[in-house]
Amino acid sequence: MVIGNGLMAKTFEAYKTNPNVVVFASGVSNSTTTDPQEFKREQELLEETLRKYPTQLLVYFSTCSITDKSVNANPYVLHKLAMETFLETNAQQYLICRVSNVVGPTGNPNTIVPFLVDAIQKNTQIQLWKYAERNLIDCEDVAIIVSQLLEQGTTNTIVNIANPEHITIPALVALIESHLDTKGTYEWIEKGNPLHIDTAAINEMWEKTVLQKGAGISYIKQLLNKYYRS
């Protein structure tokens, strides 16, 4: 069973007919929102899902931003923490996946890569944090890792699903500009900090990804080639 219709829901389509697993992929889509109605909608849907499927294993997508001290006090992150606590308290079986910046074919315009690509293509001036880092991961790799965790019987825990290597915003901008062969216009803000995401639980799985797609800059270049035309 899959709840939702966005990028993550499409990524986990293989679970639509699985009677034992419920993939909850209908969360708040904009991590910068402060609208309490958005948070309420997700909470009510999550509660309803638990009532309808009380014995199935529920996969919930939270955020690695919980460990990012520059944003971990914003309403979205606090909401995700509250939903994690709700599941830990009320769900019989759950797997909470804290994901980083997911990249895919139908990118949410509020996420970092689609946002930067759009701004650079349109030459729209944007503000960027000079010292910030982001963590990019292919939606397909998220699905592969989560599926492997489920096959291993990983339940009632929280796992970070992220790329072991981060990239600075200036470096990411430079890669996108090179890929699009277009320069953007920015106002650089003296803010941001390094990310710290513990990926030890998935590092062995990630080694297989690296063999196929490369690591670091190579991985990000293949993401851009895969999902964005130059």
C-alpha cells in the first residue's frame, strides 16, 4: 500500500500491491512552510492510516534536517519530530526513514536542485547561504536502500537515508551552471554550516551504489545528467 501521489509515492510504486507494508508518502511537501494547516493535514492522515492499517509495517519519511542546527528549530522540522514521536508511541510496526535532499524526475520545486535549476535557467536572482551544505540522493537509491532494510527485517527504528558525502552550496551551484552552460545571479548570505548525518547503518548498501554511479562529485554529475537536460 502506498499513501500519496508525489515523487516518493511514484518511487515506491512497487509497494502498491504489498499487503504487509504501508508506505506513507503524503507528507508536507514544502520544508519552508509555516502553515499549521499543512502540518495538521499530514498528522490527521497519518492517524487515519494507522487506524486503517494497525498491524502493517508503516514506512514514514522524515528529514535529515533534524541534525542540521541551522534549520532544526523551524516548524517543519519540529513537526517531523512530533510525527516520529507519534509513530514510536502508537504504531505496532514502523520504519522511520530520515531522508536528505531527494532528486528525481518530478522534482518538488521547493527542493534545492529544482529550485536552483529553475533560477539559473531563468536568470532569477536568488539569495543563497554561502557556508551551507546539502546532501543529494537519487530517489531510486532511496527506494533500493529502504527495500533492503525491509528485507532485512529492520523495524521500529529510525534510519538516516542519505549520501555519505555532502556538497557545499557554492560547489553545487557551479556544477549546475556547468551542466546547463548558463550562469546564474545570486546574493550570497554569510550563513550556513557543515552537515553531520550519520549514515553508518546504510554504508554497506551505499558501496554498491558507488560502484555503479561513482561517489562525491561524480554521483551528483550523474544525477544532473539523468534528470536535467543541459
